[in-house]
Amino acid sequence: MSAAPTLLMKRNRSVSSTIELGGVPQVMTIKMARQTPRPRVEGEREDEILDATVKLLMEAGYDRLTMDAVAREARASKATLYRRWESKASLVVEALARAKAAPHPEEHDTGSLRSDLLATFCGHEGMSGAATGIMGSVLTALSTDPEFAAEFREKFIAPKVALSEAIYARAQARGEISPDIDIEMIGPALAGILLHRAFIMGIPPDDATIERVVDHVILPAVQHPSCGNPDNHKLIKLKARKTT
């Protein structure tokens, strides 16, 4: 009689089967095929996929963008995309945060608020470049796709808000503007005006418009005596009463 085979798993991923032949135990070892690890998407290949994503996003918008379309544009399989990005939202947000084709404004410390604002918001990396087109391509998704909206605000918007706030904080440290100015309110004003002109009025921003907004809106606002200090508001109202 032969005993039922006993299977033992070893660390080298082989299986040993012990059987009896003619009353003598015999051991047969069967090598198991090792599972080949899936290749990671990284380096230049990853950059190609991210750039393809930004290109299609600008052409079709977030709502009509599909993982299939990105796979075709980047000449990759859809499985390759999903191994690296779990959803369209995560792919798009990372593409906007990292792709070469997306705007990446840099910090400029020129020594003056006006120069810092112009150096940051003008040019290709600023509001007159791809930034406005990107905002237009995701505008609907920000109100209809909570997953995308949360990631977009955290990874794309938040760093730019921090960059803008740092410009005003340096101006405060230099004594150029009042320490009482509400940076949280004044910081988004420039971008808000430009995006309003672009999406509501249909006027794409350019460097000349950015300079006009800085000179005629932002600087007068932050340098106005009433800006930021509640005591100044009372003083201005008191002066206005005396002149009437």
C-alpha cells in the first residue's frame, strides 16, 4: 500500500511530495514557478504618461478624459496605468502636480511686493500660461467629483496658495505693507480677478493684464490706510463725517 502524498512548502518555493514505493519512502521535489514581479512605472516612462495626461486634459477636459485615451496617447496598456494610479482622479492630479507640461510657478524673492507678484504670475509658469486652461478643464469636476476635488485642492492648489501667501508675508516682514493685512483674503485676489475675466468675460489673461491688476487693484488695496487695521477703519469714518 502507498500512503497519501504529504506536501511540504519550503522557503525556496519548491514542493516536496513524500510517497511510499514498495514500503520505501520516496521524496519527489517539484520546483514551483516564481511569480514575476510586475514592472514599476517610473522614470521617463512615467513622465511620458503624465505629459500625455495633461495634453488630453487640455484638449478634452476632465469629464471626457478616459484612462483608455491616456493609454493610447502614451502607448501603454490600461493595466499599466492602474498598477500605478488607482483612479483617473489620482492620475490627473499627479500629472498636474508633476508633468513638465503643467505650470510650476517658482518662488521669487526680488525685494519688493510688486516685482515678486509679476515674476510669479506672469509668463508660462504663471496665470498667463497653461494655468488658466487647466482650471477651465477641471472646473466642472471640482463641483461634481469629490475625490478629484479633494486631491486637486490638496496637491495642486494648496502649494500655490502657500507660494502666494509667502509673497505677502515677506512684504510684511520688510515693512512694505501692514502686518494687519488679511493675507488669506488678499492672497487669492489676483488669481480670482484673472479667472473671472477668463471664464465669465471670455478674456484670456496676458502679462499686460496681470500688471494692470497688480498696479490698479492689489497694490492700492494693500497700501490703503484702512487695509487690515480695524482702528484705521474708525479713523477714516470719523474723517469722512467731519468733511460732510
